[in-house]
Amino acid sequence: MAGQISATCRNFVLDPATEVLSGECKDGQGSNEAWQPTSLDHNACLVYDDERDSIFWRQGGNFGAQCDSCHIVWTKDPIWGNQLLNIACICSGTEASFELDRSYIDNKYGTLVCWPYS
């Protein structure tokens, strides 16, 4: 599983019409790391399963076929107390959420990517 993207990325915006997450991520290049604009289409990484009634990681998952009205939700980690990046959507008529910070989405040199890196 990849790392916590909110630790190295900021200014997240989620377009509810396209399910594209945009923001800025550190490029990891030494002590003068630059913030790079980046975006990731969740259709490349996520899927909604009607039987499980949940969103989960699957490369090429075609997320937008089942989910819409998505928005960013920050939740508090019950153990460490830090804020965790999540999305919440309506999927096949049901409310569903997914924790992006503990998923297979990562910051690779300033670019949001699905893992394994595509």
C-alpha cells in the first residue's frame, strides 16, 4: 500500500463532475522540494462494488460509471490525531466513502499516481 498523500501534497480539489482529484505535491528533490501541480482521475484507480457496497482500489476501475456527487472529507485518525484525506460519493444510490490516505494512490516525484505506478 502507498503512503499518506496528504503528508506530501496539499490544496486538494475534487471535481465532482469528472472525479478528478487535483492538488500540489512535493517533488522529493532534495532540501528545496518544489510543489508541482498534479491531478489524478479516480477512474484509473477506484471502483465501486454493489455487492460489497463499498469503494475500493482497482487499477482501471471505471469509478465514474457508478459514483457521482463526490467531495473531499477530512477525518481525524483515532490513534494519531492527524487529519486523513477521504472522498465521499453517491454510488449506485448509496452513500459511500473511501480513505485516500491509506490507499494505493501515491505521490511519485510530485505526481499523483495509482500504485503500482502506471
